[in-house]
Amino acid sequence: MTTLEELRHRLHGRIPTIVTSVILLILVVSLFYLLFKTLQLERKHHQIWENSQLDEDLPRLRADISKLDQGYSDLNTNVSQLDETYNVLLTSREMSAQIDQVVPGLRRLLNSLIRNQHSIICPEGWLMFAKQCFFFSTNSVAWRSANRSCTNVHATLAIVTSLQLQNFIISYDSFSRWIGLTDLEKVGAYHWVDGTPLVTGFWARGEPNHRGVERCVTKGAKGNRRRWSNNQCTAHRRWICQMSSFQHLLRSFDLGAVLN
């Protein structure tokens, strides 16, 4: 047997084994390839499922957020209502405290009126005219000091807005006296101490003069004691205070809170 024939004989016996090995290798590789593709398909399917779930959940999430926003708005509204209620309660308590202060004085006033033991009068040393009380000082001070003396007793410097009241104050005496009229806020614009502008003035001839220098007013001008003149506010003059007789009555029975 030649060498070539011997080689053919050996290979003939091994060919089935080699073919089988190759086929097995191809099968194994194919299985791994199929497994890899299967895993890829499962991963894509999972991603697609998650995306579809997110699309389904998004409207529900938006609805939940809207409900939370509405709940927050309702909570703010409730807090505002509670604040308003609290403020009303505080106001009610303050009013109740004021009423508690006023009631004893009202009882004394009613009892006094029932027994006819009290009439509407002015403080001692004051004069009444047209339901108003007037005080005529005996000493002289600057206008601001006179004004402060009146306000300290819950009065004002006299506010003379009628001819009847003008005749009353000039009939008391002929002294020059401070009244509650100045142009201190604006030169030439005269106002009463209660803030109302002058409408009718009882000026002496040539008055008011010395614009911007003499800015406070007195009754009893030098040339005509029945008329007004303006003077330097630092000059010392007597003065006239004025208060409501009704307000004095309330204060005399500790009912000043009624006036506030």
C-alpha cells in the first residue's frame, strides 16, 4: 500500500467525527446567537412596556398635581378666613372691654338724671353759651402755650364761626385774647385748630397784615377791640378755651371712651 492510499484510509475513518464536531460547533454558536437576540428582544419589549406605562400614568400624575394645587389654594383660603375671624374676635374683645368701662358711668349718669340731681353744666369757672363752655384766662402766654393749655383739659382755643359767638366773646372783656385761628400751615391761608378753613372773619381794618410775620390771631385789635388782628405767635396774650358741654358731661361721669 502506497503512502497516499494509507493517508486516504486514515482520513476516511475520521471524516464522520470532524463533520460531527463542526456541526455541533455551528449549533452551539447558533444557540448563543439566538440567546443573545432573545435577550435583546426582551430588553426592547421591557422598554416599550415602561414607556407605555409612563404614557398611561402621566394624565393621572397631572390630575394628582392639580388636586394638590387646589388643596394648597383651599388651605390658604382657610388660613385667611381664620386670620379674619381672629381679627374680628380681637376687635370684639376690645369693644367689650370699652363697654365694660363705660357701663358704670352710664349707670351713674342715668341714676343722676332720674333723680334730677344733675344738669348739663360747664366746669367750675367756665361760662356756657350755645351749649358750649368757655374759659377766659387771667394770665398771658404765647399762642402755642395757650393752645396746649386748652388741649390739656380736652378743649380747644375758641373757634368763632358765627356773629353770635363773636358778640359773646367780645362782650366778656376788651382784652386782646388768643383764639384758635392761624396761618401756620401756609402763609395767608387761615385755618381753625380743628382743621377747618376760615370762612367768615371779623377783622379790624387793615388786618391781617405783616404777612408771614404775624400769623396767630387775637380778638380785640388795638384800633377796634370788637374786631380781630393777627400778631406774632410768640407774643404773650390772654386766651379763650372752648369745649362742648355735652362732652364735659360725659367726662364728668367717666364716659370719655364714648367720645373716641
